[in-house]
Amino acid sequence: MKLAAKVYVAIISLIGMGLGIFSVWKYFAIDKTPIAGEDAFTQFLVLAVITIVCRSLPLTVREGCALDMSFISILSAVLIQGPIAAAAIVFLTTPFVVVSVDGKKKTYRHIFNTSPEKTLFNIANLVISILAAGFCYRLAGGIPGEMPVPQSFLYAALFMVVSILVNIIALFTLFKLQGEFQFFPAILMGLVQMIPNLICTTPIGYFFALLFMQPSGQYFALIFMLPLWLARYSFKLYLDGKKQQYSTVETIAAALEAKDAYTEGHSRRVEYYAALLAKELKFSHKQIEVLRLAALFHDVGKIGVPDSILKKAGKLTDEEWDIIQRHPETGVHILENIYNYPGMRDIVLCHHERYDGKGYPQGLKGDQIPLGAYVLGVADAFDAITSDRPYRKGMSLEKAEQILRDESGKQFHPKVARAMIRLLQRGEVHLERTD
């Protein structure tokens, strides 16, 4: 970690931990809310238990993006007992959060096997986000325990927006100090990604708080969480199914490439280059997901090509070349029963088409070819250029860049070629190797 990032983490951790301790002290010793009545104490305990369970059951939607339902209980705590209570709940429940981590061997993540710097920063970031948003909530006129409609819902939405914004800014500032990406585009992307979570969580948290305000409402709230946790479990099964499908694709691709030492790992490398290019071209997450799967599957049609042709070191005959040119169509036939990724088969079919119309299998050109196929074509060609082959050694990045320039508007779509050249010039393309 860079020095500036270390200093930043230390400052945020000290501020957040101080505010967390202050929140607990004020809630229990100054305001004495828990002893104000049995309901207040029971509410606090129930909210704490729900927060622990929700934080222990995050859903990894994609790499680097995990969501949990803890903001439902946090928002409810703010609306019922105030921001100080919510911060105290988060601060006190963190040591009890245990997260299951899937891998070759299932493990569990908790504060005792997580680096202290990461634990302290995460706690501090949450506490600061809650108290900053709570200040805005109170400033706007929100009063804990009072929920007039529709004002209180607007106050709840304000709290959620500010808390998420503060959390994202604090986190992405750390990434910026680490030099991982540009700050403002990342902030905007983070907010856009959080909008669905914000839209879903705020009404549920608001309704959850209304339940708590009924006589014995904390028990109704616990019952209310059961179908939510069931829905969470169902969604996890869906995500696990997608991961399993992706793993199956990787296995098929690896089995195909194992036939030839020179192409082993080719699909994985093409996937990496295609994803880099797609991000540079501002593809959506869904488009990138489809493109990555197409990259893994793009040569599956070669399963119908004899080894004598695939491994031939010399020049192919016209008949052999004709067999090779049929592999995109063969691949599409193999993939025709995959319905979850519309557009993937068109990308696989067209990844050897050329911008000037001299490609195969259909001789399409220009806008007749999906942009994703052009991206896959550049990624495929780039790996072929820079990898060793039976008849030559892999070329340098400088030579690859020159070929991209020469073939722009011919083999490659100019927009895609320029994007790859920009990545090369910024040093963001690293030659992937599997050995």
C-alpha cells in the first residue's frame, strides 16, 4: 500500500473508531435509551441480530461487488431510535460477523483472520457514513420515532442516498490514492451500480421501521425477514448456477485447447484482452459478460476439425483451409441451446469476419457485423500475434501495435483498433501467459 493510502486509512480509521466509541457511550451512558423501556431494549437487540445475519450473508453479484441487506436494519434503526443507535449497532455487531467464502475449500472470513487495517477502515467507513447521513436526516427535519407520510419516507431516502454516497467516496478515495483508477468516473459508476440496491432497500427498510413501531412490532419484523432471507437464498442459487455454467464453459475450452500445446490457454487470454477492450469502449456490464463467454467459446467449433489440420506446421491446402473456415458455424450449432446470453452466438459466428468484407464464414463487412465480434476479433488476433506458434515466435507489443495500425479499416474495425492502441500506449495491456 502506498504511503498516502496508508495515511488516509489511518486517519479514516481513527475518526471512525472514535465516532463509533462515542456513539456507544452516548447511546448507553448519556441518552440511556435501552433502559427507557423494555421495547427500546428489545428493538435494539432484534436490530442487532438482524444486522449480524444480513452482514454475514452478502451476495457476490460479480467480482468486486457484494451486496447485503444490512441497510434495511440500519435504516430502521435510524427511523426508530436515531443515527446514534444505528452507528452503535454497526460498531458493536462487527466482531460477530462471519462471512462464508467459496473456493476450492470453503472458508470463513471474520475480524480475526482479516487484516486489522482493513477491518478498522471498513468499520470506520460504515460509522462515518451512517453519522454523516444521520446528520443530513436530522437537518432535513427527520425525527426518530415519528414517521408522518410522505415526509418521513423522503427523509429515509435522503439518509440512504447520503450514506451510500459518503461510503463510496471514502472507499474510492482509497483506490485513487492507490492509483487504481480515475476518481470521478469511478464514483459515477459506483453510484449507478448502487441505484437498484437503493431503490429496493429504502422502501423495505421504511416498511420494516413501521412494523417496529407497532405493539410487539419487533417480533413481526423478525417474521418479516424470513421471506427476505429465503429470497436471498434463491438468488444465491441463481448466481451459483451462473458460476457453474461459466466453470463448465472454461472446462470445455480447456479440454479443447489441451489438444495443442501452442494454443493452450488461448481462450482465457482472449477473454482477458476482450474484457479490457470492452471496458475501454464503455460496454455495459451485461455486454462484457456476454463477450467474455463468447471469448471462451469462440473456438469451440474447432472440435470438429481434425488434429492433422489444427497442428499442421506448414501451409494449409485449399481443402484444409475450407474446413478451418467452417469452425465458427460449427461452434454456433454447438451453442444453439444456450438461451441465457442473447447475442453471444452472433459474436462467435462473426469473430473471423473482417471490416472490409474479406473474412469468413459469410463475408460480411462494416455495420453488418456486431461490434462485439469486432472486439473479439481484435482480441483473438492480438493473442495470435503475440503468442508462439509452431512456425514462428510471438511478436512484440510494438509489432502488434503496428499491425493494428496497418489493418485498421481492413481486417479490424477502426474504432476497436484505436481502442486497443490506446490501451497499449497507456501500458494497460499485459501479455497473459499460462505457463
